[in-house]
Amino acid sequence: LPRNLQGKWYSCIHFVPDLRDRADRWHMVFRKDLRSKFIFKIAEHARSLEAQCVECKKTLDDCASKVSLNKAEHYHSKLKQLQQRMHTIQDQVQKQHSHEEMLDMEKSDFPGLDSMVEQIVPLLDLWYLAQEWTNWKDEILYGEFCAIDPSTVKVKLSSCTDTMQRLEDIFASQPKPREVLHSLSSELTELRELVPVIVSLRNPGLRERHWQRIGEAIGQTIHTGQMKDISLSTMNERYPFVQHLQAIEEISETAAREMLIEDELRRMHEQWVKQPIIVRLLVGDGSQNLGDDQEAAEGYNESMDQDNVAFTADFRHAEVWELITEQMGKVKLMAQSPHAQAHSRELVKHDEKLKLIGELCDLLHESQYGYQCAREHLISEGMIKESMQRSKERRSEWKKFEFVEKQRQVIMQMLKQQP
């Protein structure tokens, strides 16, 4: 060791025996005077934990003997608090065992604690299911029928059924929990009978004509305006839908297939919105798109009366005919469907529109090239003077073209405003 540390090293060595003596004296004092006090307190705490376990056992048995579904929320809340208390007791038991080990004491035994922690889990699931079912049942049976989502009802019923099947195996030897499950099963069966009615009557494809047919099937008049505020329970009491379920399902299936045709017609109309006519300003050999350019659009409006500026439009001839051919095929296919009767007029009307669009697109496309050539030829200053000097017939032709020019400007203006 360095010399400056040797003195400190020897002084530390001399302190070691003194520390050992002090530790031995403290150990003796602890064994004689304090150990008995700690042992008494630890034993007293063990008895307190045992009493708490007995109290938890009584509460658990009391909750396991309940069968009323109307108090499901209260029972679930009580079991939740009991579970938290058991977890707290488990933590205290671990500390108790560590203290007993430090004092060489025999570990206290709490044999029922772990089993109670395991037993409370399925009971919590049972009363949570009962609580959720009670709230959800009121919402489905007594809420607005128009707010019911059939897919959500199916998923919820399936989830409840799976949970009940799992709990039946767990509570095979416990009569009271099985009685609760039996009550839940009975109520689920009642709602399960109404699911086909919910699915059929909550079909978004149902129209006024379908409700009239449903009314004829059940022998009653159905006012569709009242269906918005009516509940499933009231509706089931007022109309015999369950007894005529087969006829209602057939009408609903027809409505769903008719809605497919209706949706396809709407999509075909929307496709034409994506095919705007693009007006371009021709200056010399170049062109400028006026679709989204504000300055170009203002220049277009100011240049309508100028003789040295021409305009052209992209009628998308090839794209238009491709879309017409595609939609004509769809219309023909849908017209052959046995469910197309309700939309026969719309199908015929759309087919006629497609033919008119094709004819108009051909006329505009074919006339545009001729117009541009004639304009370029007649608008020349030398040609105009020469034509007007030759004969009155030429002057008449120019006046006719001037009229055509104005009409075309009107057409271009319309196409620009409504592409």
C-alpha cells in the first residue's frame, strides 16, 4: 500500500473487532428483549389476515348464491371490489411470509386464499355477462328500431353464446350459477328468434313498395312513417312478423337484389362526372388548358370576340365510347335480371341517354376538325378581302360562318361552365 494509506488501513483493521462486538451485543439484546415482541406482532397480523380471508370467503359464497338478473350490476361491482381486496391480501401474505422467514418462524398457512382468487374470475365473467346483457337487451327491445344494427346484434349474440358455453362447463357442479345461466339462455333464445326479423326489416334496400308487400303478407297496413320511432318490443306486439317470417325474408331478399341494380345505376351516373369536357385556348400552334387555370379562364372570356384566337375542346371520344360500351353491356345484363322490373324505366332511360351521348360526342368530335380548318381558311385577312371582292356569294358564305362562329362560342361557353 502507499505510505499515505497505510495509517488509514491499520486504523480500519483495529475497528473491525469493535464492530463485531457491537453486532454480537445487538444480536443478544434482540433475541432476549425484542424478538418476542416482533413474534407477537407477526402472529397477530397472521390472525388478522386469516380473519380477512374468512370474511372474503363469506362474501364470495354470498355472491355465488345470487340468481337475480335485475341486480347483476350490483353483484358485479361487489365482486370487483372483492377481487381487489383479495389481491391486496395476497400482497400482505407475501410480506408476512418474508417476516416469518427472517425470524425463523413457521410460515402461516392461508389455504383458501388462492382457490378463492381462482373461483372469483368465472363469477365475475358471469355477472359481467348478465350486466351487459341486461343493458343491451333494454337497448335492443325498447330503443328505436331504426337505430339497430343487425350485424352488431349477430356478433353480440354469438359472443354471449360462446361465453355461456364456457361458463357451463366451469359451473357444472354449482346449481345457483347454472340457474343464472339458464335464465340468460332463455332470454337469449327469445331475442334469437327476433334476429331474422331484425335482419329482414333493417335491410337498407326496403322501399315503400316493399313495406306495402310486407303489410299484405301479414294482413295489416304498415305506416312506414311510424317505423322510425317504434321499438322492437312494440313492433313485435303490434305486427305478427315472426309468424310470417318466410314471406318477409323473401321480400327483403328481393329488396336487397333490387338495391344492387339501384346502386349500380348510381355508380354509372357518377362515372360520367369523372369525364369532363376540357376547353383549350389555341394560340398559334399551341394550346392552353382552361380547366383549372383562373387566369386562362378570364383570358378565355375576354378573347371570345377576338378574331385571331380559336378554341377547341377535348371531347374524350375514345374514352366516352369505351364507357358507353361498358355501361350498355351492364344495362343489358341488369335488364335480364328477374328483379329488374322495379328499375325497368330507369334502365331504359339510361340506355337512351347513352345512345344520345354517343351521337352527340360523334357530332362534336367530327365537326370540330372541319370548323378549325374552315376558320383558319376564312379568317385570313387576304382571303376575306379577296372573297368579298369576287362575289356576293363569298360575302354570304362569310356571314354564314360568322353566325356559326358565334354559335360555337356559345357552345364553348356552356361547356366551360358545365364541363
